[in-house]
Amino acid sequence: VGYLQVPNTTIDDAVVQGTDNSYYLRRSIYGYYSYSGCYFVDYECDLSKPSQNTVIYGHNLMDSSRLFGQLTRFKSLSFYKSTPVITFDTLQEQMKWKVFAVFQTNNDAEDGVLFNFRRADFASQEDFLYFIERVRRRALLNIPVDVQENDRILTLVTCDYDINNDWRLVVMARLIRPGESDEVDVESATINSNPLYPEGWYRRKGGTRPSYPDE
């Protein structure tokens, strides 16, 4: 259904989509068994419509040199500065996307309330912008890329092992608008000194959780 490229990595391959999120978990793009699986779009995303948020999964085999394990490099400000734009094309469109958020979150309710970053579509423009606001609270980096109510976003998801095997690393990017430059003022990007983590993070690693009345 598409093709994904992330500069400065070996992520440069076809992307598939199944009727559920388990079929390609341990299969190649040709449907044969493969422990490392392949890159696949969440089955709830509609690429022809298209959905406002396209979600792509890939394995992190605890090896930052292969597959989506390479996305862990986006935790580093210097790596982000070298790689602010990624490419994801579909059968309908050729597209570039500006990375605007990188965050870690739980996939198990024992570590706190689950943040649903997998949402494909939104009830209203206000609903979408509120979602983006909640993403920014969690972001490890302060990135100077705006997101407006009608923008489309791309969400790359893999496992994160900073806490346990059931956490996720999420990299989000915003589609470059028609006529917009693909340049980003990366020198204005900074480290977020106090991102919002799930409760399990603070139980294990300490620190003070920032307070938001709606979180």
C-alpha cells in the first residue's frame, strides 16, 4: 500500500496493510513467516479516504541498527536535527512529512491510563487539535513544526525497552502542505526538560509528573 523512507537509517522499504494488526506481525510483505515481520499500516486506517492519522508499525528487535529499532535514535536531539523530514508514499500520493513529536508511552494499563495515539480519525477539528496538544505534552523534544486542524499526520510505532517490553516509542510527523518548503529550523529544537510520562515511569525511575487537570 505504500513505501517508507527515513533518512540516515536503513528504513527504506514497502509498507503493507492487512485486515487486522496480527497478520503481518510475523510475516514478510509476501505473506511468508518472518520473525522480524515487516512494516504495516494499522488496519483501521483508510489510505484512500485518507484517514487524518496514518499509523505504521514495525518491530524493534532490541537492535538499533535494524527495522524500527532505528527509530529510538529520534530520542536524541542531534539525530532529530539530522533527520527532520521523512517520506511515506502511497499508491495515490507522493508525500514528505515533517517530524513534530517523539514520545514514550505504555501499552499496559498497569502503568497508567493508556493514551490512544492510534486514532485514525477525529470527531472534529477541535478534537484533533486537542489530541495534538496531548501529544506535545509527552514529547521528548520541543520541535518547531506547527500542526493545524486540517493537517494529516503520520505515526510510526515500535516497542520501547526503557521500562519493559510492553512500552512503545512513537514518532509523529505532519504532512508537508502544498507549496510549503520542506526546510525545518532544526536549530530551534530543544530537549523537553519535563515531558509527561505514564505513571509507571515515575514509579520506576522517579521524578515529578507534570500536572494537567485532564490527564
